[in-house]
Amino acid sequence: MALNILFSVVLLILVMMFYLSNPRNKVNKWCAFGGFMFWLGVAKEAVLYNVIPMFDNAENIAASFMPLYSIFTWMLYSFAMPTVIIAALYFCNLHETRLSLLRVLRFAVYIPAIVFSFFFPPLAFRDYQLTSLAFWIVYAVHNLAGAAVYTWLLCRSVHHEKQGEERRQKKRVVLVILPPVVFWAVSVFLTHPFEFSGLFNLWQINAVILLAGLGILVVMTFRDGFMGLKLSKENYDWNTDIDLIGRGADYWGHMMKNQTSKMELCVDELKKQYADSKNPEELAILSRSIDSIKNYMSKIKRHSQNIVLREEQCNLRELLNDAIAVYMPVSRVSKNITINANIPDDIFWHCDKSHITEVFSNIISNAVEAIRGGGVVTIVGELTKKHYALRFTDTGAGVDKTELRKIFEPFFTTKSTEKNFGLGLAYCKNVVMKHEGGIYAESELDKGTTITITLPLKRVICRGEKHE
């Protein structure tokens, strides 16, 4: 049945997740070892009944595979349950109170399996499965008793744990690892000794139980963490770029500071030497270049640093007015530009005032610079079922579609002046994402550009009521 393959894949994923969650933790290690034993048992069934039949000489291959099949069955029936019992002992924190006893138990739990192997040799396990009732009775007692001890240890550990996050974590672990082990022991070692032939494949239902456990595990790793592993959703490429820029800015900033200090010292000394005469134009150029370098490194560092939000309830109209105030006088006089903000006074954002104002300033600055010979920048807001959208639309030159895809990338700019470093919109994106929002751009050449910021409703307050 294809169920064997599904079973083996799901179980292998679980085993890997248990181990990789925290390879140094004893519970994780022994759970992974026990899970690997169970995986061998499932894998041998998948190979024998699903993989080998695909070959032309399937009978000969199956006959050659039988010794390995027997060894895997021996490992499963003999050592899987003792291994998970050791994991349960560590789960009970026995290693913190009775380390010497645990060392003895780690050896003792394997003694029955070793003794049984003298009576039922590993290479003949397949034959015993088909012909020997004594074989089934011995291993049924061995595994069912082990399942009972395993269950008792796990439940005892949860019961004796104090109320709190530690106990909740243990309950989640037990919910994932206890049902498949107990179901396997019951479905295999009650059906075969009593020869319930119609139920011999009942153990395969464990694939469904494991699949459910995998789903629970994934949910828990994202929400609260599971056995040392906690996952989170990140917009990978963006955060990686910002982190790299930040680390690079620290390094280059330190290096540039040392070098520009030396250059400034040299310029000052040269100016003293030319004190009695007019300073050469080259010294003025060098001074401006030093200032540009310092300004460049300062802006990179400021716009690439990790954003730490200091959130408060802010009136959206006031935030926009603060950003507009910088550009309104200049745009009216020098470029004949009008900035219209059609935002009601009763909209509030739960945000970082300083960073959001800087975002608005960057977007308005870009809009003003894009307009040639007069135009309008329009800012409108819209409350939808999912978010609040704030749109900045200008009547400027627009951006080509090829360039539009890159405008939020660090260091990409459509401007050629030495004051523009291509970090403004990259910084805006960083800030908006920290606020759990999104930022998007639409543009058409010679008609203008629209930048849209969306913020989730949980951060928006309208008419004094917070949206959930």
C-alpha cells in the first residue's frame, strides 16, 4: 500500500524535527533515536511491499532483502520501546536528580531485548513472525509492558510539573509522541498473538496519527515553540538585505571615519600653510568630498539600522502635517506644487511616531522631486475590511515598469544627484514591515506614481474605537 510510503516519509520528517529542534538536549536525542527505530520498521515494509514489486525480478530481490528485513524487525521489536523509555526518563528530569540511577536504567532497559535475541536470532525474525506463537507472546509482553511504563513516565512528568509554561509545553510534547507509540504497540502485539488476521495491517493507521501530530507540531513551533524549536514567518530576502547593509555600514563607517579624519587633518594643515594667500580650489573640493562621504555613511547607517518601535496612539492627520510642513513652502515657491491631504481628523494609528513621520517625509520628498513644472501630490486614506490604506499620488514623471520592480531595493535610485543614495524607500519598507503592514508602488510614465501603505486594522483606531 502507498500508505507505507506516506507513513515512512511523515515519520522521518518528525524524527528529523525532533533531533534538529535541539541536538544537544537529551530528550530530543533519545526521542529521535527511538523514532529512527520505528522508522526502520516502517521503511522495511515500504521497501518490501511498495518498492521491490516495481522491478522485473521482484521475487529474487525480495528473497535477498529478507535478511535485512529480519534485522530491521529485530531492531524495532527489541530496541524501539527501551529507547523511548530512556527518552521518557530524561523527560522526567531524572538526570537532574538521580544521574547514577539513570545510568543504570539506560543499560538495564536493554537487557531483556539482548536476552531474547539468544532465543530468537535476528536473521530468523521473519520466520518466527510467521510460525512461532511463543515469539509473539514474548515480544508482546516486552513491548506492551514497555508502552505502559512509557505512558506512566510521561503522564507522571506532566502531573508533577508546576502550573505554567513548562507544564503546557510538556502536555504538547506528550500529545504528539505518546499516541503513535501506544497505538503501534497495541495494534501489533494484540492482533498477532491472538491471530486477528483481519487487523494485521491496523498499525498502518498510525500514518494518520503521525500526520496529525506533525500538523500539531508545526502549529506549535510557530506559535509557542516545541522542544527547543520555534519558527517565525519572515520576509526573508528583505530582512537579509537590511541585515547585510547594517553590518556593512558598521564596518565601512568605522573605516571611513578613520580615513576622513586623516583627510580633514591634512586639509586643515594645508589651509594653515595657505593662510596668507587664497586657498586653492582643490582644497574646497576635497572638503566637500569629505562632507559628502560623512553624510553618505551617516545616512546608510541611519536607514539600515535595526528598527526598534516605540509605539503610541498617533493622529494620522497630525503625522502627515508634520511631514508636509517641511516641503509645502519650498514646493509652492520653487516648483508650484500643491500637497493635498484628504484625511479625516478621527483616524489614529498605533505606531512609532518618529519612524512613520520619516516614512511620510521620504515618500513626499520623492513625489515633490518627481514633479516638473508644477503639479499636485494627493494623499488619501481608505478603510477596508482588512486594513487601512494610505495612498500618496503625484503627477510627476512616473517610473518605468522595469525600474518600478526595484524601487524598494537598497541602493537602487532613479536620481543622479549625490544626495540620493537609494535608501529612502528601502528604509520605508523596513519601517512599514515592522508595523506588520505593506508598501506597494504603481506608476505610469509621464502620468505619475502612487505609493500605497497598508496597515492592519488592529493598529487602526477610528472614531475612538480600535478595530480588531
